Amino acid sequence: MRNSNAAFVALILAAACGTDSERDDLRTELKALARSDAPCTTSAECPSGTRCEDVNGERFCAQSDIGKPCASSSDCNATCMTDPGYCTSSCTDARDCPNGFGCSGGVCVKVAIYCGQGLDGESCGPAAMCNDPDIYGDSEVWFASCTIPCTSYLDCPQRAQGLMAWTCDGVCRRPQSTSAMENFLIGPLAGGRPVEWVCSDYGAVNGCGDGMHMNFETFAIPPAPTSNWCALTYPDTWVTSFPNPNDPGDTCMDSCRHQGGCSFGFTCSGIGNIGSSRVGLCLPHGTGDVGSPCIRDADCAMGYCHVTTGKCTRDCSIDGVCPKGFTCTDAGDNTYIEGKPFRRCL
């Protein structure tokens, strides 16, 4: 990307104020910041993390805002799904959407919603449905979770390559494999939400929508509650959910594919590993440009701090795009992501 999210956001705010002439000038500058070097017709032509959007009749690559809270479509790049109130965009299938979203009716529909239970219950929206085990006796989920009708697994949320995929039997179904607990998905909690755990027959299982969790401040994976702790504290399994007693900063995390990217506020970077392959992870981002000093990933606009150099960088593995003065460089560790060597801007 050629410019920082901070500049992009500042211009969005400025464009909402001032005279008509000033707003026109700012909109021109905003489009120059947001778009790639050439006009786009599809999102496949855009750098990772951006989408080809139609703004006032002109299509250009804009930062994805899918999942951003909204009250009307004027709050979004494309459109607002007013119930339950998030920005969305068009899709051919769910590969065009962030993980946690399926594709229904030609738009990205959020299924990473905790529906129907307690004060935190939310509406799934008009294109989705609530899979509430307390009502339907569905053994597939233990947290009330949204899902959508489907004709193919490609209608369902797309996890990173290498992780067990969702399936379709007329309704999108979460993976259920107890041989690899990260593929035993029992809940809908979106990336960035505090983890909720339950004590199960298999030990403690988290309710994260993609099964993964991390403390984004320490960049460490907190240990799960032990089976012994579960037996002493919650002898009746599957009864209640609770935060991680080992780490109050334990937070759900989503995997990602570069095509669909991540929901609003997160950036897809290939810093996870499954064997010799890298996996895209949705990390919270800050405002630091590529090359800016950083201590943690959240300091950087692209969500990636190079720990050796202490500078913000960008995962350019798929699109090869770096700011002026930087080169998309092979990491040299013989790892691949989505079939391509892992590279970053240096």
C-alpha cells in the first residue's frame, strides 16, 4: 500500500466538512490515497486488504470496511446491512468475504454473531438464521450461533488454507474434529472478542468462531483451562461459559485468506504456521506506515511489525505491493502461504 490508514482516515473525516470546493478537492485526494495505480473492475485486481468499490460511479481499490458498525449506507464504502448494523459488500462466493462471513444473496453476511442468548444476544440479520441449541437441540453448536443457507461450501465462511473447512448440507456447518481442537468449532465469537470457554467431555473448549485465540498485547497464546480445573470448577460439562482464568487478555482470533482479507479493524498477515506452511492471521492494526518504528504488530497500519528490524512492514506475498522505497522480499525461510513464498516489504 502506498499510504497509511491514518492519512486515509484523516481525509475521510476532513471530506465530511468544509466548503463544496474543499470537499471536492479532498475527495480527489482521498481517491488517490485509496486506489491502486490503475482503475479496477474486480477486487482481484486490488492489493490485499482492499476491495474494488463503486464510489460516485468510479471504481477504485478502497480499504475494506466489511463489519464496520453502520446506521446507513452513507457510513460505508458500499452498503449497510441495517439489521444488525454492519457494512458489507458484494461477493461472488465467500472467498470474497472475510472469515466469519458467508456469501448470501450476492453480499457478505456475518455469521460470527452470538445470537439469541442473554444480554449479548444479537440479531443474525435478514439473510442469516440463529442456530440456538437450547431451542433446536442442535448438537453441532454449544453457543447460540448464526449460520446461513447454502448450496455449496463456497457459500460458507472460508478459513485459512490448511484448516478444516466448513461444510454445506443446505445450511453452513462449522467444522467438528476433536483430533485437532482448533478444528472443533462450537461457537461464533468474532476475532477481537474476549474468549469464552466451556468445560466439555474433551476438556476446555473455546467458543471462538475460528477456534483460535491470543493475547494481542503479549502476542502469546494463553494456556487453556486444564481438565483438572474444569473437573473441580464445573463438574457438569457444557453448562456455562467463562473467561480464561489464566489470562484476562485472552482474545478470539480469526485466520484469513488474502482474497477475502479480514473484517474492519484487522489486517491479514501470514505470520501463523501449520507445519512448513504459513497461515494468514487477522491482526489488529494501528497507524504506522511501512518503515515506521514499532514494538508490536498493533503499532502498524498493515498489522505486521518486523521484530528483527523493529520497523512496520507488510505481507506482500500474494500481490507483491510495497510503498515506494521498499521491495517485496522473500523471507528466506522456505515457507509458503497460499502456494506462494512468504514475502514482506523491506
